[in-house]
Amino acid sequence: MTRAYDKFFLPGVMNNLGFAFDFAVNGCDVAPDSFYDFFIASKVASAIEDGSPAFICGCSGTELVLTVFDRVGIKSDAADKEFIRFDRSPEYWAGWVLAYYQWNSGISFAKIRDYVAFHDVINMYYPLHEAPKEKFSDVMNELIKRKNQERGTNLHRLRKASGLTQKELAELSGVNLRTLQQYEIGTKDINKASGAAINSLALALRCNFYDVMELNLEN
């Protein structure tokens, strides 16, 4: 897997994101899930995913929080607050380990949130905070796989939401009906379909190209 930024910068990103969540929650009294939503809405999350130098090596955890607040229009006196932490809070650990998981998996912070809420990550502090970060990755991968199985494939959910039958979607997209059925139940890997087929399905379902595909948890 090609990652957005070099492993050399990863410890700094993990530390900054850990401090940012600790500061936002425990220093600025913002609810954990709310700050995670702000983090995504502000596009700071996607900038980190893309390896933006401004956030990978150009700002501190405090500056990251201030940028998030500014971009989502939250007025805060956070810049004037002195926040010193000598130990790792559950919020720090959650931000720290999520930075690692996002980098290692390539799954966006927004997509991670679709499967596991930030407060649920915080609740993993016991006993995972003393385990290797790779163990957290294993647990997250298993959670996501399990939820994927419970939900069914993206294609199945999107077709149902659109109100189309399999036959109607096959006709609209030009994808063979039997092939479409196999994609829906997961017996055929839609991620290996041609770009033209995925794009045709996405156009027929009026969604993004990547919404039709499934998460790949293999590194």
C-alpha cells in the first residue's frame, strides 16, 4: 500500500492528534464525538490523510484544535488556555492510536467513524492502551468486518435505498444481472470490477464511485 506520508512523520502526527483530542475534550470541554465530527467537517482530517505538510509537520496539537474551531466557526478562548498533561488520558490515547490506524489502513477518518464512533474507541482504552498499537488495528479490522457482514454490501444497501430492483439496476448500468447479484452478496469482489462497471453502477445509483466499493482491510 502506498501511504500519504512517510513513516518518519507518523510519531509526530500520532502525538499531535492525541494531544488535540485531549485538549479539545478535557481542556475546552467539547464532547469527544462532537470534536471528531468537527475534525472531519473542517477538512483537517482529510488534509492529514493526504499528507499535507501543514498538518503533518507544520503545526502542534493546540494549533490543530484552533484550526478546526476556526474552520467550523466555533468561537473559543482555547488559544489562551494553558493545558499541561503529564499522563496519557483515554482521549489522548484514542486520538494517538487512530492516527496510527488511519495511516496504516488507508481508511479515511470519516469512514472509520461510519463503523466505530469515537467514544467507542475511547472505551477501548482498557485494556488496549497497554497493548501494541498493532493489536488495536486487529480489533478495529475485526469490528469493521463484522459490521460489514451485518450490513451487507454497499451495493446492496445503495440499491435498496434507491428503490431499484436488481433487474432495473442491471438495465440502467449495463452490468450483467448475474454479475450484479454476485457483487451484491459478496461472492464476487466488486473492488476487482472494471472502473467502467463501477462508474456505471455509481451513476445509476447517483452516488460516488467509491461508495459502491468495499473497504479493503489488507495492508
